[in-house]
Amino acid sequence: MKKLTSRFISCLLVVMMLTSLMVLSVAAESKTASLIETPANGDKVVIYYPDSSKALGNVLENNKISAIDATLTDGKLDVSDDMGVFTVTKDEAKNAFYFVDANGKYVTSGATGNSMSLEDAASDLALWTFEAAEGGCYIKNYAAAYVSGETSKPQYLEFYKGFTTYSFNASKANIYTFAFYKIDDTTPPVEEVVYSTISEARLGEKNAVFNVKGVVTFIDGKNVVVEDETGAINLYLKAAAEVSVGNKIAAKGKRGAFNGLQQLTSAEVLEVLEESAAIPAAKEVTLADILADAEAETMECHFVVIKNVTLGETDAEKSTTAITDDAGNTINIYRCPELEIAVGTKVDVVALVSDYKGYQLRVTDASAITAVESDVTDEPSDDPSAPAKPGDASNMAFFAIIALISMTALLALTKREA
């Protein structure tokens, strides 16, 4: 008995959950429509009869189209599934409109009126025009007419125990007066993304959100540096993104800074615009130039070339390697890659100007640091007065001639004395 009771309760709970989901589903799919004067090409509308709060349905009943009870809430029409929702299509040549239902059928009048149908094909009897009326509008068929002798009476949409067409009777104008309710678009509007230059983002207020576009020049985990023609900035991403150096990207982030490094925080990559964009060229500067820019920060996040500086020791604890110029100016390279260059060697460096409580450099690869070749060579001098180098064959001949001349002179002097 306990098992049966337990199973019954379980089944009941499942039914209740499914019912709740169905209610939520119906609520999510509910539609509303707003009153408009007359529809335009492409509108989706419900045709409403104000006098009896009825809407044109989507089912034929005895040569009429069904009438559905309709409710207005705060001026909006609550649209039910059994109401006809018609797409309005304009025939420009005839300046008239078709009403096409969800099944592609055309709301059509009988040729002489007093009947309605939903047809598979368009025709002149499925075309309608609109005339202004007090409290709404009259909906007149383009081609239907009741002919009596020489009199031809156009046919209008009429409400009489359903929706039909009939000759207009001014004394009963209310039964020919209808309103259009356009289906509300529930699709959230697409917000236009406004992009700032990177220079504008760098000058922006703290916590202001900026959208920027730029070429990726440096990546270190969730730190991605982008540059445009106005400047460069670090993006600190919410999560690592699949981007590469050379990608041109669109990104979004909140203006902030970390220990002096200007950045867009909680950033996200919106789109990769180009796979292989041109990477901005590095500018040649001196260490003095970099240090003088520490306050203005115009070099921050840009790549630079620094020539003929001395490679210093690496501080393993701080992960920094110093470089120094001949004037004694010094700056650290953070996380310098392992090099096969001796300490004290003159080097050229290609590096990103970064910031951590003051300027520092970032180097992406060991190939960005190269030893400077010595200007001293072993080539012989073109100057004839330059001293000869021992071992040079031509110099040896020269000395041999000098020695021969000296010996000849010495012999001559000896003979004269004898």
C-alpha cells in the first residue's frame, strides 16, 4: 500500500510539473496587438469589430468567416490562436491590399457579395481598399459588386452573425466599421553598437563602458593588447578568448587600471573582424624617451625598438632583466625569455611598453633581443702609412728589401774605409 501511495504521489508531482511547464509555455507565446489607423505593406494584423468586441477568425462557417470573442487590455488586443492574423500585401498597380492568413490563404469576397471565403490563389476579389470612418474604417472589396439593373453596388466587409460582405447601408454604418490591430513585435530591438577610438577609451572615465576595434599585438593569458591608429590599450578579458596576434577584433570592456596599466576590464571579444590585419610598426626610441613618457603614457601598450643597450643580470625573484644605455638609464624587462646572450653584451631590443607601478618592458620571444655586432674588423687598412701587421706577405717583402738596401750600404761603406 505504501508503495502504491508513493508511486501515486510521484505521478501527481510529474503531472503538476508538466502542467506548470505548459502554462509557462502558453504565457511565453501570448501575443498582443496595438491599434493602428490603416495597415501598411508587410504588417501583420487582426481585423476587429468594435461594436461586439469580435475579431475576424480563420475558419469558414456557412459562407462567412468565423467571429472570435476579443478582449482589450490597457488598449491592446489580446490575440488568441483562433483569431485570424493576416499579413497585409499591397498590389502597387491597383493600390489595394490582400489579407493572407498563416496558411497562405487569401481573404476573398464572393463576386456579388453576401459571402466570404479563404482562397489558395490571389484575385481581384481578394483585394481590399480602406475608407476613413468614424471610430475606425470601412473595408471595401476592390472588385465585388451587386448589380441590380443599371445599378452596381460595391461590397463592403460587414458584421452580421459573422463576417461577410454586403452593400453599404449608411443607416447601419456601425456594422461596416472595423479597426486594425497590428501584432506587437516581441523581438527585442537590436541596439546599435557605438565604437570609440582607443584614444577616446584611454581618456574615458573610470567604469565607463567602451566598445573598441583594434589589431591584436600582444597576448598574455587574459591580457590582450589592441592598437588602432589613435592608440593602444590592454584588454583584461573575463575569460581567455580564441584570438591571435594579427587579428583585428571588436571588443567591449569597462574602463579601469591595474597598478598603472590602463585597460578595459571585464572585457569580452565581440567579433573577429579580420584574421590577418597589418600589425603597426614598432617605433625606434631611446630609454630616455621611454622614461620621460612615464607620466603622459603615450607609449604605453605600443611596441618600440631600443638599440645598443647593455644586457644586465636577471633578478629571478622578481622575474626582471635590466637593460641600460650608455647614459645610465635603466628599465626592466618583465619575464624576459631565456637568452643565449652573455650578460654585459650590447643588444637591440623590440619590446612592448607595459606598466606595473612604473614603466617596464615585455618581450614576446627571444628573437626580439639580438646582440649588436662589433665595429672592429681584421680587414687590412687602405692607408699606406698604417703600420704593417706581422705575418702579412707583402709586408715581409717590404722589410726584406729594406734589409737588403741596408746591407748593401754597409758593404759600400766598409770598402771605402779599406
